[in-house]
Amino acid sequence: MKRFIADIKKYYKYAVYSAKAELKSEVASSYLSWLWWILDPLLFMMVYAFVSAVVFNASEKYFLAFVFVGISCWDFFNRTVKQSVKLVSANSHIVSKVYLPKFILIFVKIGNNGFKMLISFALVVGMMCLYRVPLSWNMLYFFPIMVVLILVTFAFSVWLLHFGVFVEDLSNLINAFLRLVFYLSGIFYSISSRVPEPYQSLLLMFNPVALIMEDLRRTCLYGELPHRKILLAWAVVGIVLSVLGIRTIYKSENSYVKVI
């Protein structure tokens, strides 16, 4: 782990600069420029809110904020995990010429998608103000829950980056799997109120995205406590998978260039 920490100190400026450059390039040719960072999640979420209310007849308390929380978390997780599969080949012009710890590429995507997620949550705060959601000390759980989300996303992304180099069709498998996870994560509905036992407990225990969405809604919208033990367990799982994945990348990264 000493090498990991040293590499972060050495290359974090590259990760920050690269994430900023990607964000700027996305809106460089747009007339609305940075306003798209606000309009894109807003329009995207409004579509899902309409589908949830009209098609699925969902009627959760603080409904728009409820949906926005789910979409914000899912969009961050989904984009980062999908992009990690092809990160090495997509950056072959860099990794084939200079040495760069490959997990730094994941930090770039986390920074890029994390910035967009922050904008989405700013919209959530606006919705909470409109709904006049009561303030609660449990809202402070937002920060450790987000740490768990980033840890789990990074852990999965590290392994997908590694196997994505050697398995050409992995991106197709991940896309299909994420579609299943999307519907099992409670984006349009509340798992605690709409899913019966024992399926409710199974979803929260084995689907970290569903757990994080559920607990963000419980703490930020309804002033309730999160599932602290399960969150802690997933934090530990995220750390263990990250450590093992980083070690695997260090051992295998010399072969990445040969494969791509």
C-alpha cells in the first residue's frame, strides 16, 4: 500500500487536470456550455420522474426528490463502472508511451462523474427546500454513505479495468448485468415499503447500490437512521476488494500494453 499512496501523491494532479479537461471537452462545442451540466441531469431526472409517476403509479413522499436521489447515485455508479471496462484500451495512446498507474484512470472518471453527481445533488437540495423537508441530524449520514458509494464503485471498477483488458466481450456482459441491477435498486420505488421480506433484506444486503439509495432517502428525506451495520460491512468489502484489485493491477500492468 506504500506504493499506492506514493502513486496517488505523485499522480493526483494528473487525475484532477484530466477530469477537468474531460468536463470542459464535453461542453466545448455547445452553445449553452456549462449550463448543460445542470440541464442534462435535470431533464434526465424529469423524464424518469414522469415515467415513475405515470407508468408505475409511484407515490412516495417527496416524490421528485425521492427519484432524484436514486438517479444521482445510479448515474455515478453506472457511468463509472461501464467506463472502467475499456479504460486501458481507450487510453492506449497514454499507457503505451509513459508509465501511469492504471487505477489513476479510474480516479479521473470518479472525479468527472462525481462532479456531475454533486450538481445532481444540488438539484436534490433544491427539491428538498421546495418540499420543506424537516432538518434532522441524521442528514449528516449523507457523508459516510457517499464514502461507501465511492469505495464500492472504485472496488468494482478496479477489477473491471483489469479483466476488461483481457476479455473483449466483458463490456457487453456488464451492460446486461447493470440493466438487471437498475431495476433491482429501487430507483422508482421504496424497497423498504414495496418489497416484502425476505427479498427486502436480500436486496439491501447484496445490492450495495440499493442499500445506498435507500439509506440516503431514509437519512436525508425522512430523518431516519441508515442500515449502519450493512453499510459498514460494504465499506469493509469495498476496502478489501480495492486492496486486492490494486495489487492485481500492479502485478499485471506490464502485460496490459502487450495485450492492447
